[in-house]
Amino acid sequence: MEQLKKSWLAVLVLIAIVFTVGLQLGRVRKSGRGVSVPTAGIAGDAMEVMKARGLSPDDVYGALSSYVPTGRYDDYLMFASGGHSGQVFVIGLPSMRLLRVIATFTPDPWQGYGVGVKENPFEDPMSGRTPDGRPVTWGDSHHPALSETNGDYDGQFLFIGDKANGRIAVIDLRDFETKQIIENPVITGNHGAAFVTPNTEYVIEGSQYAGPLGKEFAPISEYKEKYRGLITFWKFDRTKGRLVIEESFALEVPPYWQDLADAGKLESDGWAFVNSFNTEMATGGIEKGNPPFEAGASQADMDFLHLINWKKAEEVVKAGKFRTINGMRVIPLETSVAEGVLYFIPEPKSPHGVDVTPSGKHFVVAGKLDPHVTIYSIAKVKEAIANKDFEGKDPFGVPILKFDSVKIAQVELGLGPLHTQFDNKGYAYTSLFLESAVARWTLGDDKYQAPEKPWTLVGKVPVHYNVGHIAAAEGDTVEPDGAYLVSLNKWSVDRYKNVGPLLPQNLQLVDISKTGDQLKSLYDMPIGNGEPHYAQIIKADKIKAWEVYPEVGWDALSQTKTPEARIKGEVVHQGDAVHVYMTAIRSHFEPEHVEIEEGDRVIFHITNLERTLDATHGFSIPGYNVAASIEPGETVTVDFVAKRPGVYPFYCLEFCSALHLEMAGYLLVKPKGEGTIMPQKTAA
Ligand code: RUQ
Ligand code: CUA
């Protein structure tokens, strides 16, 4: 009751604010723009709206806290993985508006991605191929990682892992386009990807399901001998914006089903942390009367957190102590042990997330089947390693640190803890999958100090339902922002009007700006696409995206001006190929007739001459599976052999002007041997 009274008081105050602001806006509008907007009685109207729509004080609080009026921008951008849609979603906060879907592992005709246009990574032979040589056209994107400088998001690049096919994609945040997809040549699949080291020296990719290295065959009866996990450190060349396999390396690890990863920072810089959850080395086979994986992999009380000294690993590679598998330098397991690159730390009960705190002093592990989170100290870890204070070795000879000598706290939170995030008030937040809640608890002796006593649970907020990851504003950096947290819920069940048996996921915005147990869920965002796993949230003003490409004739893949750009359309025959240098500007293509012969290879180089924000043109050739997006200043290439004669109207796909429908032309493919109709220029 007391609570209710307080809430109503809050609403009355809010309404008073709305009323005052409304009045002033009204005055400004009347005098400033000469538009008369009735303002009197806003408070009354707001009350009526509340009543008519049956809104509670909390609803109004949520609405007013997340609403971003037209023309105003969001404070944060959230990059969420799209699961097996293969894409990346860009969502504004606090409005929770979807601003962009970045085509990443899956073709998207709107973006001219994977549908006949050359300027995308599908063309690259390293990007992943089916056994018969075709590009792989989907992915299971899990963990996005923003590039970092000194442990802080720098807004330049985004990396994301494809769990299904063991690939990493690189997205350039100047134009929000995918520039590279690179497949791990040693192991199939990943999960602990992508996580970056504090200066984006490396992008970490941890495998999930063990397999024979080099993607070869070995019977499952030889699991212990032949199956392995792999932790890859992909070297990132920031100038080129590419991961470079020649400078990357990987560690062979036991077949323990490695899970999530995180990179150390500040005090733990130089270390990487990777969970595992099948140290039992269960091999399943329910149909043969064996325990299923879910039972076999949950036997032991402890699994092993993998602790990797990647700076040491760099030296080992420099000293040539590796073997090369399919072009990747791999440090053998026994070498990692001998050189002090790899250690194990016991971690309770099928752990899932491992997260490094803002100071880098601590790392937090959540055991799915344990109601606690366990907090370890990197100082204690270093001390234990220096003193060789081990409890023994695993079957592969890896030294195991003593749980009690490196753990500094355990906090009981509730059922099914998964992932942890941080704020700037000394709190940590952990998702509770089984409880459908997010728990807030206090860190001790970290960068910030909460008012409550360290290592205690201080509050929970229910979420709907089955939360996987959570993401807090700048929550993985050395300087988190607090303010907001988004709960990425797997199930939405009863939250929305049913639209059939395949339900949307539910992303919930939570206000974490106040202390103590004051956590408020503000807004529900259904996402009817893919399945967002993880997300990172960056301050919007750190992103400096281009409005139009820097110069007319820009090749978005190499991020340079291309010699294939023209400002006047022309057709040039060159050997067997017909080069069509085409321009696009409101509202025509030039040339509008393209006449070729059956069997000709035709290469369109289409340049959008526009310098106006948003003046994008499209280019489609129905029947030849071509859909291009040509953004202002961009040049794209479409290259195919015209095997089927006929008349193919091509047209602009974007509604670019009032005469957009007239922005069209004809591709005329004459049957072979019928002579030239239109005079065309021939290259010397
Ligand atoms: S994980 S299931 Cu990030 Cu919790 Cu992929
Ligand atoms: Cu250009 Cu429509």
C-alpha cells in the first residue's frame, strides 16, 4: 500500500513535469514556428489516456523513461547478435527501436549482400565453403564484441562469432557493413567467440564441441586420444580492418567442451579465461544405452576454467614451438603445459559465463547448476602459479590450481545463474535463467564500491522469461556506465499477441540507475527474428559513422576509391567480357539499354553519383538473382555470364524519388549469333 502511494506520488510529479514542459513547448511552437499547438489541459489529457488505456503508474514511468520523441536520438546503441538469423541487430536505447540489421552471415537483398554483388565477404574463399564449393549462406551469431582501446569500446569495429560454422565476422562501424568472414581451418564450430583483448590485439575464438583437429575423421571411441578443443587468437590488423591468419595462433586444449571466454584487463591484462562444462568427457549415445550428454556432462562437481597466458603464448609461437594445421599455427597441449601457457581452475557445476570485472582484479563464474556465482582473484591466481601451489594435474598434464586458494567469494543468487555484467556503482548483475530474473549484487574491492556490504545480493528484478545474457551500458569495459541493462530473454510466452507457434524473443530494458533494490523494468521489445544471444551497448556518440561514402566511386569492401568508378555511363567490350560502367542518380541509370549476346560475361560497375544523405539507389536484375544497394558515393560490381537470352527490365529498388518507377532500363540478351543492334564502343 505504502509502495502504491509512493508510485502514485511519482506519477503526479511526472504529470506536473509533462504539463510544465508541454506548456513551454507549446509557447515555443506558437511563437517560434507559427504553428499553433493546443497545450492547455495536457495533464488532464494524460490522465485520460492513462485511464482509458488502463495504465499503471509503473507503466507510465516506463513509457516516459524510454520514449524518444521524433527527431531526437537515442543515448546508446546496442549491438545484439541475431542467432541463427546470422545477422546483427542495432537497437537504440532507451527507445528500444531497431535501427539497423547488419547482414553478416546471411544474404540480405536490401543491403545487396550475398545476392550477386561482388563487394561482400561471400566472395572470399576463406569465408567458408560447402563441400561442393558454394558459400555458406547462414550462421549462428552468438557473441558480438566491440573493438577496444585501453579496455574501453572505441566504436571502430564489431566482431561476431558464428557458432555453427566456426567463423568470425568483422564489421566496420564507419559504414556498418561486414568486411570479412573468416573460417577457422582447424575446428568446426565455436562458442567462446568473439571476445577481444583490451587493445584489440586479438579476437578470441573458443571452440565448443570437441573434434579431431584439422576437421578430420576419428571414431568417437577415440574421443580422449583424438578429439580436442581449440582456443584461437585471431590477430587483428586495425589499419586493414582484417583478421590475419598468418599472424594468428591457437592452443590445443583437452576435449572438455570449452564454453564462454573473456579477456583480462588492467590487472589481468595478458590473460584469457575460458570455461568448460564437459570435463567428464562424456560422449553421449543415448540410443546405445549410454547416458545422454546432458547427464554425462553434469556428473562432476567441478569443471575447469582455462586460464591462458596469451602473452606467453605469443612468445612460444615466436620461438617456433607450434605445428601448423591448415595454415593455422597451433601450440600443442604439452607445449602449453611445459611453457606455463595453460592452467586450470576448478569451477562449480557446469559453468556458463565467465566475466572480468571493471578493475580487472576479479573474474566471475556462474555455474548453471549452482545457485552461486564464484569470484576469483587474479592476484591470488598469480601468486599460486608463482608458488606452484597446485592440487594436481588433469589427465592431460595441465596443472590445476586449488579452488580455495584462488576463489575469494561466492554469492548465492538463485536458480540458474548464467552471465554477469557490471555498472559504475559497484554492482554486478547476473542473469538467472531458471528463475527468470536478474540479480544485483555487490563487488568487493573493485573499481567502484556499492553502499551495501561487499559480496551480497541486494535485489532482483523479474524478467519474461528465461533470460540468457544480459547487457549493461558499456558493461564489458573498464568504465561501465550503469543507466540501463537489457535482459535478452529466450521465451516471450504470454507477453504478446500470439502470432503462431514460433514466438518472438523478448528484450527487456531495465533501469539500473538507482541504488539498492530499486531495479525497474521499463520496456519490452519483441524481436521477431533470429535469436539474440549476447549484446554490447555503447554510448551513441562514440560511433562516428559516415553519412555518405567519402568520395564518389567508393569501394566499400576495400574502403578506397575504385578505378572502376565513372561519372558518365559507358559500355566497353574487352575480350569476352562486356563492362558496363553505369551511373545512378535521381532518377535514371546510364546507360538505360544494355545489349549483350547470350554467353557474354557482363560486368556492371554501378556508381551512385549522389552526395545527399539517404539518396540510396538499388539495382536489380530479376531472373539473374541480382539485388544491389548502391549508397551515396558507392560503386558496386555485378558480374555474371548471361546464359539465358531474353529481355530483362532492370530497375531501382529504393523508392528514391517521385520518378523512382522510371529509374529503369533493359538488359537485352540476344540469342547467340544474331548480330549487334546497338553501336557500342570497343576498348583499344
Ligand atoms: S551463450 S547459447 Cu552466450 Cu549464454 Cu550462446
Ligand atoms: Cu533510384 Cu529508385
